[in-house]
Amino acid sequence: MLRATSSSARLPRLRQREVMTRESSELAIPVVTVVSPVAGEAARGLLLSAEVKPWMETPIYARASGYLKRWLVDLGARVETGQLLAEIETPELDQELERARHELAQAQAALALAQTIAARSAQLVEPGGVSRGEYDQDQAGVVLKSAAVDAARAGVRRLEELRSFDQVTAPFAGTVTARKIDVGDLIAASSGEELFRLAQTDRLRVRVRVPQTQASASEHGQTAELLVPELPTRVFPATVGRTAGAISADSRTLLVELDVDNAAGEILAGS
């Protein structure tokens, strides 16, 4: 009885040892996974937010005071260099110009009289018909009247130039992005009131701030890609046109300006 009990007690341990030996043999066989190398996707570089600006943008002010007679272009209109945008009626300036022309005519008449008197004095001074003092005074009168004519002529020319500003023209070709006047409005040249805003958008300036850690990689002529949220399937090529050349102390970034062609008008300035 004792022997049978001892044999039955060893039997489970033998079975467990056999299982362990079999599992150890199976685990000892190395398993190798084979893969084929493929080209990975190139890194897309640094993705930064940017601000799209027109190539040129300027407000247009009045140089002459008066009342708006009419405007010829509206919001969104494409204009060329020198194109007429609006006309201003200048009644007060017209009156000043008329008075200045009369004053010029008076000065010219006074000069003609002074020249006649001076010529007569020159003929009579030698025979003793007039004194040397009177002669000198008559000659000085010619110089004085001539200076008065020059001053009056300069005044007329100044007013004529101001009068020419009654026509507001475009300084460059672009798009009218704002019109802030209407017919009959009082226009004061000294008020600094903006009449129009003109922007050139066939080329764009894209301003982006590059972190200081990446600033040294931004060089003139470097290429970049512009991604516009409203056009998710389009990628617009851009080129680094200029940099600030110094790190901003406030943000520790470098201001970089990219040049983008927008001849098709697909990108809106201000985006």
C-alpha cells in the first residue's frame, strides 16, 4: 500500500515535467518576421499660422475741400493707375482762385506802369530833368513791382494746383476695398477723412512669425507652401522675400514675409 501511494504521488509531477520540457523546446525555436523596406513620407516641415496682406494698400484722402459731386467706382471695382474715382465741387476755392488772378492782373499793371516811369526817368536823369534820387526810386519801384508780380503768380499757381485736386484719382492699379463717401457729403481736406481704400492684390505679402529655434533656417529665396482653410485641396507656392533680420523681444520670433502670386484672385487679402 505504501509503494502504490508513492508511485501515484510522483505521476503528476512527471507529467508536469514533460509539459514544461515540450513547451521549452517549442519556445526555443526563433521566430523571424521579414518586412520589405519602402520609402517613407517626407517631413512637411514647420506648420505656422500666417497673415495675408495686399502687395500695396493705401487710404485715399481729399486734397481739396468742398462737396462730393459724384463718385465713379464702388466697392470691389478694379481700377487702373490714374483712373478717376470721384469729383469734388470746390466753390470757395474757385472764388479764391478768381481773386488771386485779379490780384495778379493788378500787380502786372502796376509793374508795367513802374517800368514806364523808370524808363522816362532814365532818359531825363542825364539832362537834369529828374534828380538822381528820383531816378533811383523809380528803378527800385520796378524791382518792387516785379517781386509783387512773382508773388501773385505763385499764389495763382498754388490755387490752381489745389483746384486740380477736385478730381480724385487712383495712385496705382488695384481693387477698391472701401468707399466711405456719398454724393453731397462735405469734404474737408484738413479732416483726414478717408474717401476710398485701394489695395493691389494680384500679388500678396504673407507674414509669418518663425520661432527663434527655426529662425536660422529662413533665408531669402527659400520656398514654402501656403495652405488656405477655405481651399483645403489647394497648395499655393510661396517664396521668402524678406525677413525682419532681428528676433522680436516680445514673442522671440522672426518676422518673415513671403511673396505669393495671386493673379487669379483665389486668395483673399486679410485671410
